[in-house]
Amino acid sequence: MPVWDDLVGQDKVSEQLAAAARDADALVTAAAGDAPPPEASKMTHAWLFTGPPGSGRSTAARAFAAALQCVSPDRALGGVPGCGFCDGCHTSLVGTHADVEIVRTDLLSIGVKETRDLVRRAQMSPAGGRWQVIVLEDADRLTEGAGNVLLKAVEEPAPRTVWLLCAPSVEDVLPTIRSRCRLLTLRTPPVDAVADILVRRDGIEPDVAAAVARATQGHIGRARRLATDPRARERRAAVLKLPLRVGDVGGCLRAAQELIDTASEDAKQLAEEVDVKETEELKAALGAVQGGRMPRGTAGIMKDLEDRQKRRRTRTQRDSLDLALTDLTGLYRDVLALQLGSRLALANMEVEDTLERLARAGTPESTLRRIDAIAACREALDRNVAPLLAVEAMTMALRAG
């Protein structure tokens, strides 16, 4: 199965990347002295993948990285690089290829130190003789200093290095960096296409796949999680009941606290799954003696790990809150559609009674104000406002309408 099949509803982007991969393969072949280089190459050293959440930015970048490393013999017969079966494709997709560095962060930002390490990696020649590929899945999380460090590497790249940057929009990347990248914009995948891939690849029942694809409005990752994780479905159901619980000030405050507690529980669960394992592995690597005592001089290293884990818990809580606010926005979007008599398909058909009740109780203008209040809460969280304070302000605004 070609690597491009992973790009759901992105036919135009797939065609552009396939053409660039063909030219990249021709450049490698020409450098080996086996053929002349292409006259007008569609390949370049830096790419910027943008698109809304769930559009498949990182999936597209990984597929392209696999195609650049493809070693299928079919290429010599006119086949398109990116077969999906050869060693180059397989190891690139699973993250074990020696010349493909996939960078993602579970923290709030990517700093200067990490970026300098990437730049040093980018200066190395590819071990396999094809391309050194750096996939930066969270380019929007680069600090200003880290962006300036990256700029130098993008301006003066090594001959066989390719940078693949992913961000929600071009505005999330420094202008000086994005001006040196070839831009690819992905769209939100159609709901039917998301449902189809859940059925084909994950074995989800068609009815369930259609429901979760509609509920997440084409977000592939969230749809898969809803279909396979009962806890995710429970949390979403609780969020969709929130508008019915803000009838008085006490209800607003309780709903806000419960939303924060749920997000904190998500962060705690992740910590229990990951932090303990990380800590034990580091202690073993540092030579902890029996009884848990650490060798001298290792306290600073352990403190760095604790700080990193704390920042990860903070981001997990923020991400969980943002997901809940996205679901809440979708609910009011359905309410607005009912109030306007729109024929637009509703995303939350499972709570149709709630939608009709909210539609009767308000006006289109009040629904729009509530949607604006949710957006304001998300912006406040991005500005590091205390989460409980931001959510309480939102629930009070939802009550006021």
C-alpha cells in the first residue's frame, strides 16, 4: 500500500508530494552517476505543512519522508517512490530509519538547546546515501530564540538535508522561516472519508465509524480515539451536558471545577503511565544502588527530569481542556444551525434533545455570544491565564447568553 494512502482526503497534496519524491529520487540517481538530473525539479530542501487540527499534517510529512527514503526496485521501472513496503518506507514510517529524525514535543514549547541539537544533526551526511530528513511536527511551538537558530539551518542547508515543518497555519511560524519553505496547505478531511478509513484500517463498525467521524468533524485522530476509548466517550458526553448545568451561579462554578478536575485527571493518568517508567529508567542508567539511593552528582539530572514531567502534565491538562472546549463549540454550532433552520448535518445527533432544548431557549445572537465566550476562554488559556479562572468566566458567560 503506497504511503500516500495514509493522507485522507488530500489528493492535491499527495500529487504534489509524489511529484517532488520522483524528482528527489532522480537527483539521488543522478548524483550516483546513473542518470542525468531533472531539468526543472519540484524538490526543495524545506517544506511547511499547514492545516487545521486533524487534517494530517504530520502524516503527510512522514509519508513524504518515507517516499524520500524509498528503495523499492520498482522505481527503476517507472514506479513512484513511496511503495510502503520496502525497508526505507517501513523504517521511516515507524520512526526507526537512521536518516529520518521525527521531532514532537509533549511540552509547551521547543527551546534553543533542542533546536541546536537538531541543527547539528541536519549537518550530518545521510548514512544511507539518500536524504537526511528532519520532521518537526510542532514547529508552532518553537520559541523565538529557537526559531532564529532554525532559520540559519534553513537558509544554508546541507546538500542532502530536507526540513519538513508542521504547523496549524503560516502565521504560527516566523516569517523569515516560512519564506524559505515550500508551503503545502491541507484541508479538513471529509467526514465520509474519515469513516471509511476507520472501517478499513481499524475494523470499526460502519455505524460507529460514521458517528464518531461526524462528531469530530473530520478529525482522524480524535475519531479513532472516540471509537476505541470508552473513557474518551464518557468525557465527551459529560462535556455535552455542561450547557444544561449553568442555570445559576453555583452550577456555573461547579461545572467549571469539574471540567478542570477532568483535565487534571487526564494529566495524572498520563503521568502514572509514563513518569514512573521514565524515572526508573533514568535511575538505572545513572547507577542507582539498592534501596533507591542515587550516586553523588546526579541530583541535578533528576531535578531536570522532574521539571520536564511537570511541564508535560501542564500541557496535557491544557490539551484536554482545549479538546473539551472544541466539543462545546461544536455543540453550539449545531444549536445555531437549528435556530437558523439550516440543512447542515448536525455533528452531535446523539444529543438531539439537548440541541433542540437549547435552540428553543435562546436566539441565534445569544448562541453566537456563547461561541465567542468559548473562543475567549481558549485564547485566555493560550495566554497562561489560570485555567480555573478562565473556565469560570466562560461558564458565567454561557449562563448570561
